[in-house]
Amino acid sequence: MTAAIGAALALALAPIAGTAAAQETGTAAVTAMDFTPSAVDATPGGETVTLRWTMTDTTPGADGMSVRVSLRRQGATAGTYLGVPLVGNYDVGSYGQDIKLVPGSTPQEATYEWTLAVPQYAAGTSVTWAVTRLEAWDHRGTSLDWDAARLGAFHSTFKAKTLADVQGPTYENLAVDNEQEPYVYAGRGSSNMTYELDVHDPQAGISGGNLTLTGPGGRHLTGSFAIKWTWDEGYQGCGYIGWGQTEAMSCRVSVVFPAHTASGTWTVSKVDLTDNAGNTSTYDHLSAAPVHVTSNNVLSADGFTVTPNPVDTWHGARTTKVVFRPHGARGGVASAVVHTDSANDCRQSSTKATTAADGTVSVDYGVPRWVFTCPVTGLIITDNAGDVALYGSEFGAPETGLTITSAPDSVLPRIDRATLSPAVVPATDHSTEIRLTVNVSDTTSGVDGYDVSLIDSSGQVYPVVSGGTSPTFSGPLTATFALPSHVTPGTYTVALTLSDQAHKSSRFGFPNGTPMPGGPLTLTVT
């Protein structure tokens, strides 16, 4: 619904080329507003209040005004507010909305009603709710946007008796975002790490919070999240937000690591969470969700290669090696984790690093059978002292420049012998097995399919059999078929198409094509 409202607003406010001069706008205004009742006892829970207001629009040809209303808890001093707003919407022409149009309304003068549940808990035993913003627009370009001060000329507030919320939020499942690895490259530019946590506040509901990270030397970094209402997607800030914000799951907190942030392990040392009543819970002395930060200033590497590359995988899956030359490794390189951006089932065989006599280090990497491309998007190198070096776009780190690929299909199927048995068949014989046998002499990717045709004296081609076979790189390959019923007596030339695993093909015996070895093969039908 909110996406539809956003689209309506964009259309209403955007100038339309070629018609701007003809578009006539008018004025819109709020003429009345009040709450029923003006005071409510919300302590039992489940109580409602109705906001009713009237608006006028003098724009010729308008079909009514869409509206958005924000309602907030007033703070202890004038002009201050607590917590997340409650937002209601009405979009002209839509149904099932928070706000209803009162019968008898016209595009020139309309009355709206919004009935909403009153939150049971607040900062104290009473709270004043105020309309802090009212936005309206029509499809002709007329709009208004009134704030709390202007709306204060009407009965734009109501009082609620409430239960005092004296408890702050709780949390669980604090972790690094599951779409990220717990590593940060902080070289010449800043990097971000996103954390997630589930937050609960069964009374007034959650409004937001902060994370504090502590790293080497006691240095600190902070990040925050806040639940807010957005035009396009409604309430945002967490993956799931329950009514009244009492449950907020997968709340995302982004922390910026400036360039050259101290290398080493950084952990979440403190969590501060605030609810809609203004209560803050602090959880400190933590050591949660560790991430390793590096600018490759201690451990680094260069000379990245893959060997072999390209990889001949036409005969089956293979293992290649990702190789590099480390610098500054303390106690030698312990492991290297290779990440690739591929849907082709490329995967690392082992993260254990092997050091060669020349000082280069390698890890095994498995690649699948047939055609593939595996760009290396990330490389995590760790030495035996725990130092880390990062490379690749996945971390915003220097690139390795590596892409693992399959060997090209450079040689299409070739044959050096071909025989046909029998070579003479009665036209009435449709059961005798005719065998075409060829000897595959060369191919890169292996023959795995064939098509056999008969060509008459006029050049008419009659397909007779298609089939598949296990990949054949050399040696005999036999296709069998019976004489089709529609073939009449005469002499026919046998033609053959061989297909390989790369879906490329070679043709033999067709007119103006590659001849059969030893000359044309013929089938005589008597």
C-alpha cells in the first residue's frame, strides 16, 4: 500500500512535460480537526481513539486528496517528542486503508477518519499524543504539508492514561550480518561492517539503539539503528517490526571503519537500546561478534596466479592451485580462503596452505566438469600468528586479478575411419540393425552426441537417428538404426553430425562439407 501511495505522490508532484502551462492548481487547507474521545484510559489495553478532520481543495478537476498523518508522543518539554511515530495513510482510489473517507465527502471538501489503537504503555502514567505532521496532495499538483505548530490551532492532541514503562529493551542473537564475512579491509578508504540483533520490548516498544566496538589499544567505534517510517516501505530499520515495535527482528547496525583503522580483532563491547518511553538499557563488558580488521600492513601478498589455468575439465572435475607470494608472515602462512563469484559449483578443496621451496604458497581449489568461469572475488590469508591479509572486491581490498576458467574447446570432433554394415538392405526390411562405426581421432571436449542422416540422389536429407553417448575422446563410436519405413529403393549417402560437450559440432558426408574418411559411405536400398 505504501509503495502505491509513493507512486501516487510522485505522479502528483512531478511536472508533466508539455502540460505544465495548462495545469491549474488551487489551494488546500485543513478547516477542522479533533479527537474522539479527547481523553482515554489505555491502561486495560485495546482502547481506540478516532482522529477526524476536514480539508478543502479549490483545484479545478481534482478527484480528491490523498493524505498521510503522523502522530507522536509529546515529551516532557514543549516541542519535544518520544519514540517512533504512528503513521496513517489514505490514497485516492485505494481500498483497505488505515484512514477512511467519510460518506458525503467531495473532492472540494472532504472529511477523513482514522481510528487507531492507543498504546498501553508510556514514559509515565499519562501521555499526550499530538498530530505532528499532515501531508496532502491531489493529482493536479496541489499539496500541503502542515507541522505540529500549524495544526496546534485545532484540537490536534489527546491525552491517554497509561501504564508506566520502567523497563528497557532486551536483545539476543547479536552477530555479524550473515551475508558478510567477519573481516574488514581498512586500507586507503573506509569500510563498513553490518551487525544484526533481535530486540524485544513488550511494553512501549523499541525505537532504536547503538553498538560500541572496542579494538586494539582500547580504541572505540560506534554504530546505531533507529526504527523510522519511510515513504516507500513503511516502518524500517529491522527485518521484521511487530505492531507497536514490541518485537524487532534482524535490526541492522552499520559501523564505519575509517581508513587505516588499527589492525586486529574488534568486538562489540556495549549495546545500548532505547524504547518508545525513553528508557535505555545498557549491556556492557561484552566481547561479542568479533571481526578481524586489517590494512595489509603486517601480512601482505603479491604474485597471484592459478596453476593450471585454464583447466582441462572435459574429462571430469579437477583441482587447481591458487598461488601467491606472502610478505611479513609470522610463523608461515597457515591458511588461505578463496572466494569466487560463480554459479558453476566452483569450491575450495582445502584451506590449508602449502609452502613451496621458492617461498610461494598455494591452496587447492576444485573446479567442476565442463564449461565454467570462476572470478576470484575474495582471498583471506592468515599466518600462524593470527595476522590477516585481505584481497578482492568482496572486501573492498586490492584485487588479485584472478579468474579461473575451463580450457577452451579448440579442437572440434575429428574421425579417421568410417564403416557401414550392412551396406545393402531390402526396402521391406525395417528390423535389421544398421551399424555406422567411426573412429574418433581428435577432440578437445569429447563427443557426447550424434545425428545420422541419409541423403538421396537429389540431395534430399532424411534424418534417421539421434543419440547420446558417454564422452568419447578417441576410439570407436557406433550409431545403430533401422531403415525408416518412408525410405524408397535407391542409393543413399550416409551423413553424420558429431556433437561435443561444449555443444559444438562437426559434420561429415554432407554436400560441400567435410567428406567421410576413405570416401563416401553409401547405403543401397533394394
